[in-house]
Amino acid sequence: MKCSPHFPLSVVQSYLEGVKTGVWQLAQAFEAVQGTREALDQAHGLLQGMVEATETLKPLREQVAQHKQLQVLSQLLPRLRAVPAAVAHTRTLIGAQRLLEAYVCLRELEQLQEETWAPLGGLELPVFEGLGPLAEALGQAVEAAAGVAGRLAREDPALLVAAVRVAEVDARHTTSLELPPRDWQRRCLQALQEGLERTHFGTPLLLEPGALAGWLEALRVALPAELATAEALVAPCCPPHYKVVRLWAHTLHSGLRRCLQQLLEGPKLGAADAFALLHWTLHVYLGPEMMGSLELGPEADVSQLEPLLTPENIEQLEAMFVTQIQVNVAQWLQKALDGEVAEWNREQEPGTDSSGFYHSPLPAIVLQILEENIRVTSLVSESLQRRVHGMALSELGTFLRSFSDALIRFSRDHIRGEAMAPHYVPYLLATLNYQSALSSSVSVLQPDGAASGDLAPVEAGLDELQRRICRLVLEALLAELQPLFEALPSRRWLSSPELLDDVCERTVRFCQDFRRVRNPAVQLLLAEAERTVVLQYLRALMQGRLVCRGADERIQAAQRLQNDAAQLRELFLGLGLEESVHCAPVLLSLRDLLNLRDPMLLGLEVAGLRQKFPDVSEDHVSALLDLRGDVSREQRLAALSSLQAGPQPSLSAGHRALFSLVPVPTPALSSCLPSGPCA
């Protein structure tokens, strides 16, 4: 190779030396790598030999481990041999209720188990297999003692203290053994509650009807005594965090509440039991003798107790009570009515009181039955009283209707002759006294605060009953008098008072028992009797049986009307009727119509009659004009026209119908006005 003239020889020489050095270094490096490879191969061979050596040592290691375990077991062997005897001894202690000693023995055994467990690598020795059942037996003994805490607090408080202490100490104990937690503290508290509930509410409540009140009364005594025991005896045996008094109060309440719910879900309670339960839960239980006791300290925390009975329970019990008491009341009232009705056909007259008035205990019995049921419910709640009050008024209304129906049957059977009552009218009069007694005393059924209109239906029923009794009495009077009025008016009537004398005599005889009827019913009865006689008198006049044949007979008829009015007045005044309600004065108005000498003035007289008696009709006036016997057709029309002339009179509030109740024969067409009712 030729050197370039541009590079000096020294430079080339230096370059070549550097290349030579690099080649030498590479050779050295190759030799080092080759040596390292050989060293690694040797190390790999050594490691492979060590693995093989390790495999050969594995049985040795196992023997070493077993040797160590045997060494531990050999050291603990005396103690392990004593385990079965210790287990048996602990069971004996548990059976003897020496719970603290039993727990100490159990802990020693469990500690020995822990000492062997770790060195043996978690190996469970058969000798310790009985510790689990042994611990459970001790736990059950603790529960059993807690379950009768109340009795133990009185008889053997040391045992109760031991049971509680075992539960508390065990709650703080920790262990390296892989065992489930025993939780004896929770079990102890649960046993306290269950034992308390079992003592008082453990057996199903199967009571005979009416026996619930006795069971509740027993609870009224037992539960406060149980709370007193808890405060005085059980609480000192337990840690403060147990809050024994609160636990007792809430457990008893919860058990009682559950027991009552089961009771309500069972067979339907009777009225007495429903009432007893409502009164006890709403008043006695929360009262000063039980949960409201001043001696029951704030630690009981009774304010947090939920009600024994829910609103639905109370509604259920109230409805149950009202339904059953309504059936009972209906039966009692019907029985009282049947007994009264049975008296009506007796041979003896109705009984009288010391004042001589007809008397029966029936009204007092009826009101007493109803009033007592209303009054007693005020001891429970206002809502129950309202329910029973409404029920009582409803049953009284039903009773009045039944009473009225019984009177109708009594009257019908008597009139038809199917069951002739020897003292028919006296017993009707007696029932009028009964109605008066009920009417005057029905206000006792009205509790304080009840609406004044609640009694309106009952008062209406009493008024209707009074009207029905009066109607039956007056029908009997009519049966007596109607044959006598068949001969009135007549020529004999014109000349003699004998016919009316017979009427008065029969009326007096009929009304003689009215004196045994109390006011105000007797005044009503007399007024209706007098009105009945007057109506029969008017009815007889309207029949057209007599036509006066001249002025003398008209004067006689007018005089007879005047005399009869006076006689009837004296008759009923003598019977005690107030003169202000007499109807007989109507005869004097008719006398004036007959006594009028000039027929041309009849229109004025008829108009006056219409003003006094607004219910007088054209037919009535026409019948009276026929009685005169001297009225021409023109005069009749003129007189009847006066009924239509002028303002029509209005019926006053106190007006009582007379003429509208008196039928008249259909008049001849010639006697009617063109616009009259017979036109």
C-alpha cells in the first residue's frame, strides 16, 4: 500500500498500533467470557446437586418437626392426661351450679388447648373434643340462671351474680383459636327477657267467657310486684349497663302486648271481656297502680312504650262490645215487654202506686237497663259511650214500636173476641202512665255533651205511642157511645134530656178510671174524650134524621143544644178537664144558627160560624140548614155564598179540627153552589 503524501508515517503507525491493541483486548475479553461460562456451568451443577440433596433431607425435616411436637407433647403430657378428668369435673361443677368455678376450669382447659394448638401447627387433639359441648353446657347454665332471674334474686342471688359475671367476663375474653364467638352476654340478656315473658305470658291464654277480668286483675298485682323485684333485687345483681328496670318494664310490656294481640286474633270475646280489656288497658294499666306509679323511677322509661292496643284494636273491641251488648239489651227489653204483655189479660186490675195511679216497674226497668249501659261505658272512653248511647236510643225506638204493635194485637184480639181482656180499658190506661213515665225520664239517657237532637226520634216515638194508646181508648169509648147517638137527634131528644143523660152516664162510667192516669196524660185523655163525644154529637146532627116542623121545634132544638152544651161542660169539668180546651161550646154556635128567626140573616150567622170554625164546609152548613126545615133554595144559596165571600179564615196553630172529622150525607145537587165541592 502506498502512503498518501498528505499523511505523515507516524500517524499511520499510531493507527495500526491502536488496531493491534483493540484486537488484543477482544481476545482477552473472549477468554474471560469463556471462563465465566465454564464457572456458571459448574455452579448450575452444584445447585442441581443441592436440590437433590434437599429432597433426600425432606423425611429428615418431617422427623425433626415430629420430634419437636413430641417434645411439646411430652412436656404437656401430664396436663393433657388430666384433661378428661378436668372436663368431667367441670361438668360436675356446672351441674352443681357452681358457674364461676366451672368457668375457671373451662378457661384453664381452653388455655391448655391454645398452648398446644400453635406448636402443633393447628393440630386438634382428640382430648379437647369435649370442650365445645362443655362450653355450650356452661352457656346453657348461664341462660337457665338468667331465665329465672326474678326467682334467683329472691332465693339465690349468688347464682344469678355468678351467671351474669360469667357472661360479662367471657365477653371480654379473646382467643387465638379459630372458634365461633360464644356471645354469652347477648344470650344472657335474651334469656332474662324470655324468662320474664315465659313467667307471665308463657302459656296460651285460654280463658272461659267472663274470666278475662280475673286474669287482668292478677296482672295488676303481679306486674308491679315484678318491677319492684327488678329494682330492689335483680338490678343489684347485674351491671349498670343492663338497665334492669327498663329491661323489665319494656319486656313485660312487649310480652303483654303480644299476648293481647294473640287474644284478639283468637275466638271472639264476649261483651264483658271486651269491656274489661278496654277499661284495663286504657285506664288501669297506665294508671297510678301500674305503669303510672310514682314509685316507678325514670329509669323505667315508660314514656317510650307503645300502646298496648292499636287504634284498630280499640275499634275492634268497641264494635265487638256494642254488637253483643245490643243483642243482650234487645233480649232484656223483649223479656220485660213479654212479661208486661202477659199481665194485660189477668183477672186483676193493673197495680197502683201509693198515690192510686196505675203503676208498673216496666218503665224503670227499661230506662235502668239502657242508662246503666250508657253510664258504665263512660268509664272506658267517650267514643264507646257515644256508640252505646246511639245503640240505646235505637233499641228504645225498637222497643216502643214493639210496645205499640203489642197494643194493637191486644186490642184486635179483644175486639174480635179471640182473647177477651177482663180489664181492657184499665190496662190501656196503665200503658198511658208507662208512656208518661218514659217520656218524663228519657232525658236520663242523654250523657253530658251529647247533641240535644239525639233524643228527637225517641221523643217522636213516645208521642206516637201516646197517640196510639189514646186512639185505642177512644175507640173503646166510641163502642160504648155509638148506639146511644143513633137516637139523636129525634123528637124524643127535643122533648127530653134522657138521651144525653144516658150518654153522660155512660161517659162518666167509662172515664172513672181516668183518675188513675197521671198528668199531663190525663188532661190529654179527657180532652180527647170530650172531643170524641162532641164529634159524635155533631155527626148525629149531620145525618138528617130530624127536620124541625116549625118555629117551636127550632126553639126546642136550640134550647136542647144549649142545655146539652152546659151538661157536657159540667160533665167534663167534673172529670177534671180544663175549661179552656172544651169543644162543647161549638153546640152554642149551632144553637145560634137554629135560633135565628129571620132566614134572610143566615148568611151572617154562617159567616160567623166559618170564622170560629174554619174547617166547616158547605155540606155541614147545608145539613144544619136542613135541620132548621124552613130555608128556601134561594136562602140556602145565599147562606152558602157567605162561605165564599170575604177573606178565608186561616187555621191557627192551636186550632183543632172538628167539622172536618164529621162526615155528612151527600147533599142534593140543588143545595150546592156552582163552585162548591159537590158541584
